[in-house]
Amino acid sequence: MKTTMIMLFLALLSWGTSAQHDHSSMGGSVSSHSNMVPKMKEEPRVIPTLKVKQSLSVTSILDNYLALKDALVDDNSKKAASSGKMLLDALGKFDLSSQPAPKQKELKDILDDAKENAEHISENGDKIDHQREHFEILGGDIKDLIVITGSDRTLYQLFCSMYNNNKGGKWLSASDKVKNPFFGGENKKCGRVLVEIVIK
């Protein structure tokens, strides 16, 4: 009887060791198997479209905004200040009276905000981080402006999640290629297209 118990104990011990061994080898095969499984292809992201009317009323504003954006992409704060001044002038020349009466008050508020941000950019040619803060707000002003007035070209609103301590920042561009104005040479590629703004 004692011999049978010893044999049974040894058999159980041997089975436990081999089961443990099998388990670890199973773990290895599972992980190697998962590496062999082909990755699912990511579905291309559908970019929403915002349709606006065709209008030449903001051509000068957009030209100067985009020049300002390019200056910030190039880390050129002096050129950004100059473009900011030209943008401020273009905003000042916008003809509110040509817009529908019910929209004039809203447009005036947008233009006043945009002018304030353009002015800050124009007056801080030695403080590119300060210019970029106001440029981020300015992008929202310009988008609000073209939603009401229309545009003369296709535009893209882009977003970089890393800007402003990972709170993110948006800007407008004439291209869907990412050239980040918030980081410039430090990280030009941070960003993705949020919205394509097209003419109806």
C-alpha cells in the first residue's frame, strides 16, 4: 500500500511538472501565433466636409492669414509680425455693409476678435510663442468668418493634439498636407485634417 501511495505521489508530481511545462510552452505558442495573425487594415478616415458659398469678400484676409501661417511654420517671427499687420489691415477693410443685415452684428464681433489677435501677432515680432497662442484663436475667428461670408478657395482645418500641453490647437490651411505652425521646425508633422471646407 505504501509503495502504491509513493508511486501515485510521484506520478502526480511528474504530471504537475509536465503540465506546468506545457502551459508555459502554450503561452509561447499563443504569443507567437498572435504575431503571425495579419493586422487588420485600418479603414481610411472619412473627413467631414463643410460647404460654404463662393465669395471674394475675404480673399485678402485669407491670403494674409495663410502667409502668417507659413511664417510660423518657418519659425520666422518677424515675418509673422509683418503678415499679422497686413492681416489686420485686410480685416479693417472688410465691407460689413455688403453682408446681410441680420449677420452684420455677428460678423462685427468676429472681425473685432480677429483684429485683436492679428494686432497681438503684429506687435510681438520677438515672441513667437505669444504669436502662436493668438494665431490658434485667430484660426477660429477666420473659420467663423468664412462660414458666414463664404470663401474663394478650398480650405482645410487641421488639428494637432500635442499643442498647448496636449490640449490641442487648430489652424486653417490651403493644403491637406500637415505643416504645423505651432511647433515649426521642432515638429512640423503633428496634425491631421479635421474638416475640408469646400465651395458649394
